Amino acid sequence: MRSLSPTPPRSRRLREGIPIPPALDRHIREICEHSGTEYLLQGN
């Protein structure tokens, strides 16, 4: 059953996070590795 009011986008992002495409995730990880920076993004 659907809710009468849609979930506001901000609430959904706070609850579920923001999806990152695998290619972008790999690119960010590589940048972090090369710069010696900790990778802080994490999946569910």
C-alpha cells in the first residue's frame, strides 16, 4: 500500500544515503589511495 504523502527527497537521502555509481566509487578510491587520504564513503 502506498503512503498518501510521498517521502521528501531529503528525508530519503538521510535514511538511505546517496547512491554512487561503481565507476565513480572506484575513481574516488583511486584518488584517495594516490593522495594518501582515507576513503570515508561506505555502502550498506
